[in-house]
Amino acid sequence: MPSTQLETGKQKLETDLKELAQDIVRRAMRGGATAAECVIREGDEFSTLVRLGQVETLKESGSKAIGVRVFHGKRAASTYSSDFSRDGLDRVLDSALQLAKITSEDPFSGIPDESQLGSISGDLDLYSSDVYSLPGEERISYARRTEKAALDFDPRIKNSDGGSFDAATGHKLLANSHGFVGEYRRSYCSIAAVPIAQAENGSMQRDYWFSVARSLSRLESPEHVGKVAAERTIRRLGARKVKTAHVPVVFDPLVATSILDHIFEGVNGDSVYRGASFLAGKLGQKIAADRVNVIDDGTMRGGFGTSPFDGEGIPTRRTVVIENGELKSYLLNTYTAKKLGLQTTGNASRGLAGTPGIGPGNYFLQPGTKTPQQIISEIKEGLYVAEFLGQGVNLVTGDYSRGASGLWISGGELAYPVEEITVAGNLKEIFFNIAEIANDLEFRGAMACPTIRIEGLTVGGE
């Protein structure tokens, strides 16, 4: 079929879904609802895993589903279905309307005020059709090439947990009874390799690397990803324990995002109003070192956390969460904002059913000016953390203790790999003890953090 016909067909389908969402909202209001919302999501997904050159899994799927949330005064209920037949849609709507009459009242429930609703205009560069441009065999070839580059890098790479290629597209629509109707499309593709290396004594180590992008054209080459995965794996061979010490700790960017995630959980409006956050009641107070600036920006062109509107139809925005160490804002949806007597930050996140939660836009720690190498070179003895194992963080008290592995720093250089250690402290102190922030900020998801150096941590070993 010519591409013009495909585009015309796609546009007609989108128009039909938009009309359907608006019709469901109208029918809910005629059925007695005082307010209503309808969400429609559809998408396609492809994934393949190749292990030692052979296809181990291959999945291709499509999905479409609809969710309805209705209000009866201060009572609310939601239902969802993948059945788009007339009977199926009737059942979804009728169930929601009946349930809304018997649920408990909540004085803070409701949809946003009409004045708050809207959508960012213009192309946010969230969708590229090229993620599905490769024939099936070439998609598998991407996975094979990624794994092969890792296996060929060094004879000590003896095995593999596979090379993978994934692609997906999604389409979301939201309509509500205040007349809001919005939609956007997203796409992404990724490749990854997980090689396994073996030392002379038979001990084995594994690591990984990956690339993810909105467009196939922006994906790193399979050969580069495989090579980096192999390098990260080889450097872990010969890992040893170290003696317990109080030393500077440097976090690799992939693990540094966990510190950023703890801040996110601390400023999440749900945690704050429930009193389950160590940052509750801290607005306007100093909670981190002067150099710490944390931003949440749902408007960045092409970002993995970008969207024209949030899960409630409120335009996304740029929010300064921490500025020069001072807590400037929590991250909120309409419900948590009402609970706390504040305004939403446009961070509502939702599935098809239930009340919206809170999710990040493009959430990041602002980078510094030094390279990671410069930061490491200033440390006589310390730890470079490459991986955390398990959980061990209490977000109420801030107590922090996690299993880790990585590389020991000696004389300003990465000296040798270490494992079976713990890193312990308290989040309230950790944020103040961020002594250096590198310049290597890179988004590989909605949350990103550069290399960071933290003082005042205890590295537990022998």
C-alpha cells in the first residue's frame, strides 16, 4: 500500500479514536456523572533477544485499550477494557457510573479546573516512524551484531546473556468533560548487550551497555554498544573485597540516578502528604549542598519524559525542584496539590484506571564542569560504584545502606575491581555531602544524572 494511503488511514483512525473518547465523556455526563474522563491508548511493540548468535525470543504485538473515570459529586470510580465493541463500551461505561454512586466520598477528588487545562503546541519530536522501518531480519541482525561485538572484543568474554533489539510506538488520547481533548504519539528503539567474562580461576563477571533513542537514526551503532558492554565487563574481572573504610565515593551515572530517584520519592506529593517522606515540611529549606540543582522539565524537545500534557490534561512545564541546595518545589498532580494547599506541577501520571499518580518529566541533576576523570584524579583512596545490589533505603528516616560493586580508586586512578561491599549513610547527609558533579549528563531515560562524588559514606567490607 502506498505511504500516502497508510498516512490517510492512520489519520482516519486517530480521528475516530478522538471522536470515540469525546463520545464516551458525553455519554457519561448524560448518564448522571458530574465530571468524566476517557483515556485511550494503542501501540505496537517488537522485541528480540539473540543469545550466542541464535534467536532465543521474538515478540511482536499490538494493543488498544480504553479507560473511563467518572465522578458523582465527590465519589469517583474507574473502569477499563480492551473490548471496543458497542456492547463492550456500554459495559465499561455503565460499570463506572454504577460504581461511582457507592464509593466513598473524597473531598479532594475531581478533575482539574478548566482554566488549568491545555497542551504544548508544536512538534516535540517524540515520534519517528523509522523505528519500524527495518525488515524483521535486519532487526534481528541489530541484536546479533551487538552481541557479536561484545563476544569478539576479548577472549575472556566466554558467554553471553544476549543481545537485544526493541522497538515500540504508542498513541495516547485524553478527553474530559471540561472540553479538553488531546493526543500525542511516541516511539523508541533500543539495543543492548550483556556479556559474561571468565577469569583464569574460573570466576565470572557480567555487565551490560545499551543505547535507546526516539529514532533509529539516533541509535548508537551495535558495534559501539557491544564494545562498551565488553569493556565494562572485563574491568570487573578479579574483583576482591576491601577493608571497611570511610572514603570518598564516586557514583557512575547509571547508579547516580538512584540518588536522584530518592530525591524524587522524597518530593513526590503522595509521599509528602502522607508524611512518608523525609522531605515533608522542608519547602524553602536547605536540603543539599550549594552545587545541587535538580530540574524536572516535561517540555524538552525529544526527551524521554516529554509530553504536551500530563495525565490530567495540564500542560507540562519546567519545575525547579532544588536550587543551590534549597528545596523549591514538590512534584504534584491535582489531587496531591489540593491535599497540600499548593498548585499542581503538571506531573500527573496515569494508567487506564484508578486515580492519577505522579511521574517525572525529564528529571535531572544539573551537570558541573569537571570531567569524571578529573574528579577521580583528585581522590587518593576511594570507591567508584558501578552497580548497586538490592534495596536498603528508608525514605521516612533517610537511612541508607546498599550492597555494591565497582572499582577501587587509588592514587587518583581506577586501580582494581571490588565486590561484596556495602555503602552506608543517611540521605539527609548524603545530599549535603555531594562534593563534585561531573559534566557527563546524558539522558538514557526520563531520569538522568552525571557522575557524582559523595563524601561522608562508610564502605563496609572485611
